[in-house]
Amino acid sequence: MESLSALTKGIDIESDPKGFFNAALQVYEKFMEFFKEGGQAEAASKAQEDLETLENTKLNIAVTGDVGSGKSSFINALRGLGAEDPGAAQSGVIETTTEPIAYLHPSYPNVTLWDLPGIGGMGFRPERYLQQVNFSRYDFFIIIASERFRSSHADLAREIQRMEKKFYFVRCKVDEDLANTRRARPQTYVEEDVLQRIRENARKCLVDQGVPYPQVFLLSNWEIHRYDFLLLEETLEKDLPHLQRHVFLLSLPNLSPEIMEKKKSALHGHLWKIALVSAFINILPLPRVSLACDVGILFVSMIAFYKQFGLDDGSLAKLARQAGKPVAELKAVVISPQGETLSRDVLMKKIVQVGCGLTRSVEQSFDLVPVISTLAKAGLSFATSYSILSNFLEKVAEDAQKVRKKALE
Ligand SMILES: Nc1nc2c(ncn2[C@@H]2O[C@H](COP(=O)(O)OP(=O)(O)OP(=O)(O)O)[C@@H](O)[C@H]2O)c(=O)[nH]1
Ligand SMILES: [Mg+2]
């Protein structure tokens, strides 16, 4: 069923209605083929279970490291917040974090970033520190340094490993290193060479202090999308179990076109489950084929796409503030239905339009007048929901790319 996304990707009902209905028809055919031996009710209930599990999947990320290294700023960057935004983790030049503080993700309360107290100092004991911060509740640790890697980083890493948890080294504030080097050696300055030297030096320090094969990522919290962020994201994606990977990816702000593309693909992979649940929830009591989708489920999913791509009013207002632009300027590039134009009534009309169109296509293609079997009704509902969701997701993802571009202008 995952392969369905290849059929509908990029086909728009407004600009290419013929292509859209052809794709929807193929979705219908795949559905009928897939369930010709039955089993659709079981598949729908399994899909519902999967969606619920996903909704309840939690991710707890511990951010630790030196005092003042940029832990709180990193947490804010991952939550898409600036230091002055409401709900941002406190950051600044004086020591601010003295006990673990949980920061729930603004759109994904299941993703919690934990701001841990700074490490190091005289008599730092990693074992006691990890007990104090309650290490078992975290899925992985990010150890942040902003200058040199020291023995306390290595001690902590080894202790985390002993506790059978994962850690990643992040070297923050590379913007400062680059600016300093440029100022000191303007004639010979080459950005990539400087970055490579910092990376190698950090790895060597850690290896010398007994951490084999350390992975080091260079970042700046002021430009979180640059330097090694994508590499860090890919590494986490590879290491995390499937569901947590999905949740982590969707929780990321729209940091780069690549991340947005990944979000879209991840969501596409789940559309068939939503469409299946939607098609089956009301299939029997509703008399009209084209109305047999559950509007509520589709509506809730569409609103969620909006949030996941940062197009809801709150996210747009925040982005406008950070970009120093009026929110209307960002909203002007959004073409997918938003606010009042995305209502249940509008969605219902869309379902009727697509459902009726599809029913006609099926009747013409298969000479079934009228389509009567329960399986065929479910297939029509499924193809209708799937095509609407897929079309909407494409538009939302496209809009999010445009909004990001506009904000960066
Ligand atoms: N240039 C630059 N400055 C940064 C970066 N990240 C954080 N800072 C600054 O570094 C200082 C400390 O940042 P915080 O995020 O408060 O660091 P912290 O590790 O949470 O500090 P404590 O909670 O006190 O241990 C602040 O003045 C930040 O503005 C960065 O990537 N680049
Ligand atoms: Mg802090």
C-alpha cells in the first residue's frame, strides 16, 4: 500500500483534473486488487492501531554539556524558537540551568527536549550526575561543547555508554570560530578547511581520552540549518527506531528544503492508513457512496499537516516575527486552503466532487452500473480520501517551501 504515493504525487485536481482522476482510479484498482481475498476490516483496524501507536510514541532527548556551551539555545533552535519567543528555554551569559527542565515541543507534546545542568567543574562525577538527572528517562543524549572537548565530555560519554544509552557530540558556536579565524587570518581563510580542522581536533581529543569512533557534529545555534545539522539529523534518523524516527522528523522546524521533503515523504507513507480508517469507519450506515468517508478523520489529518509544515497561524506569526516581516506577506504565498476556507463543509464538498467523479470513472471503466458491492464502496471511499489527502499534502508542502523562501528573502 505504501507504493500508492507514487501514483498521486504531484497530480493536482485543479490544474490537471484528468490526471487526478486517472490516478484516483488506479488507487481504487490497487485497493480492489489488494483486498480481493478479503481482510479489509482487519487491515483497517490494524491501520487504526498503528496510527494510535504513532500518536502515543514519545521521544525524550537529553541535552547536556559544559556550562554556557549553548544547550538552551540548541533546544530553542530545535523547537523553532528564538530566545525571546514565549516558552523559549532561558539562555544567556550567566549560568541559567541548574536542574533538568523539560521543554515540550510546541506542536508535538510527545517530543520533550530536556535541558540538563552543565557538566564539568572540579570533582565532576559522571555517574552521580547521570543518577541526578534521572538518565533512564532519555532516549539519547546530545553532549554539547563550545570550545575544547575535555576529559569530562569523554567521562560522561563512557558512562552513558555503560548505561547502554546513545550519545552524540555536538560542537556549538562554530560561527564564532569561523569569524575569529577570518579576522586573524584573512589571507588564508577557507571556511571548509577551518571546519575540518575543528572536526578532526575534536575527534582526536575524544579518541585520546578513550572514546572510540566518536561522531562529532559542528553547529551554530544561530544558523541551525547549516554546517553538520543535516548529517546529525540523518544519523539520528538511522539510529532511532521506526516510530521515533517519524516523530522526530515531523517535530523538526522547516530548517531546510531537504528536511521538508523528508517530512512530506514520511507523511505520504502513512496516508493509506488514514484513508483506510476513514473509508471503513462509516461504510455501512451511509447510503451514498461518495459520502462514505469520515470527514472528521480527514479534517483532523489536514489540520495536522498544517501544523507539521508550520503553516498554522501561530507558526506563521512566529516565523514572521523572527524574519521581521508582516505575517500577511508570508500568508500571501500560501495557496492551499487555510483558515476559514479549510472547513468541514468545504471538505465535504470536495469529497462529494471527487467521490462522484471517481464513481463515474469506475462505472465507465468497469461497466458497473451502479457500483454496489461493499468492497467497491469502500474502495471508492478509500481512493477518494487518499487522493484528497495526497493532493492536500503536496500543496501544503509546496506552500511551506514558498513560505520559508519568502521568510529568508
Ligand atoms: N555565537 C554563538 N553564540 C551562541 C551559540 N549558542 C549559544 N550562544 C550564546 O552563548 C551563551 C550561552 O548560551 P546558552 O544557550 O544559555 O548556554 P547553556 O549551555 O544553556 O548555558 P547554562 O544553562 O548556563 O549552562 C548565550 O549568550 C548565547 O547567546 C552559537 O551557536 N553561536
Ligand atoms: Mg541553559
